[in-house]
Amino acid sequence: MSKREDFRFAERLRVRWAEVDMQKIVFNGHYLTYFDTAVGGYWRAMALPYQATMAYLSGDLYMRKSTLEYHASARYDDLLDIGVRTARIGNSSMVLEACVFRGDEPLVGAELVYVFADPQTQTSQPVPQQLREVLQDFEAGKPMVEVRVGGWDELGAQAGAIRAQVFVEEQKIPAEMEWDAADASCVHAVACNRFGAPLATGRLLEHVPGVAKIGRMAVLSSMRGSRIGRAVLDALMQAARERGDREALLHAQMSAAPFYLRAGFTTRGPVFEEAGIPHVEMVRAL
């Protein structure tokens, strides 16, 4: 029987009222949904946006078999951890093992068999070596993201594409407000996954001597909650330290303030509007 420590990754879920049956326990079929949700989180943990990754690999994964083994029942409002790991990779198939835990108690185990196939014909094809290596390296504890730091001439195309998607398309900020002359002189950071796909960005400029201003922090929606934004923030703060800055300042959207609080920033001053969105100034000593 699986143990919680067997899994590097786990997705946390809370049992909802609609998932409980007449016996007041989770209906057996809902565990498949739990596992499917956790597999999505597993891809996110590897910094692999699923649809974009499959398009890049010119294939897709199709479920071949799901085997569940029930040991105990989850109940309404239980907080569950759904562990997922790669158990085996064959020529054209891969096997994921998963388990539902309540604390350290295993409730339901699963073996999920997927086949990598051509999405047009749905005929199997070999699991790409690049994907095989990412799966194996993740389970070995190797980093999934590389943060590149440099100038706009080097990173502008990647950083600009992310910012356009997040700020202009998603948040509806007018394009003329997003782009400014400061980009040319800023230090930029871009986080890329193991396939070289850019996923998050941010920039650093001098606010006043000794104070760095961090801005334009953006993470693609499919990757939020995966600590990729924190990797970009850490890289920018390190760049500020290396040039001798003593403090970092930023204007955080209110929805993102908890993220910066966890990174050691504190709020300063009242809430204000910027580009029509509530912000608060936040600072941290370097």
C-alpha cells in the first residue's frame, strides 16, 4: 500500500457536499475525477501546460485503463491529498500511480495507464524522449524551470508575449499603457520550462538610488500556483542585490498581495488604482 512520502507531488482537494452519496461517504465514481484533477496538477508541477505541451510534441495521451482499489472512505469536508507519480514508461505507454490520502491514511489507490498517440489517427507512437526525460527528472527531484535574466534585446520577445497575454488580453489593460520606454533599460527575467517555453516574466528598474522597483510580473494562467512566479521574483531580487540595492519596492495588484506577503514583502500606504485595478505598494529589505 502506498505511503504519503512515496509521492513528490500531491494535489490538495476538499470533499464537496455534491460528492457524497446516500451512505454519507464519497461516491466511488468521484475518485476518478479526483485523480484526473490531480494529474492536471502533476503536469503543472512539471511546468508543462498540457495542451501546449502536447501540440509541441505532436501527440496526445489517451487513457487506456484505470484500476482503482478502495481501502477506506472519504467523507464530506475531508481535506484530501491526491498523490501522483510516474511508475513506468514503456515504448508508447506510461503508467501513473496515484493515491488519495486523508492525512497519512491511504483511502483509494489507482493505476492509470496512458498511451501516447497521434491525435489525428489515434494510433500509438513512441513516448518522445524529451517527455520521458522530464518525467524521470521530476521524480528525481531535478528543477523543471530555468529563469533567464537579461536585457530587452535578448528576452523582449518572450517577455512581451507573456505580458500581452496576461495584461492586455486577460486583464484588458490598454496596450498603450502596457508598453513604455523603460523596457529598453530594465533588467528582465523570463522563466522557461524544460522545452524552452516561456511561462512567466518580470522586470527590474531603479526607483531611486539603492531601491529597486519590480514590476510587470506575469505568469500564464495555466501555470499559476506552481511557484514559477516565485522563481522569477527571486531572480529579480538577486539581480537587485548584486547591483547593490538595499530595498525592493513593487506595486501589487490586490489579488496578488498574498503572494508577495509570502515572499517577505510588507504593505506600505493605502490602496490605489493603477490601470483601473486596485494596487498596494509593498516593500522588502534586500
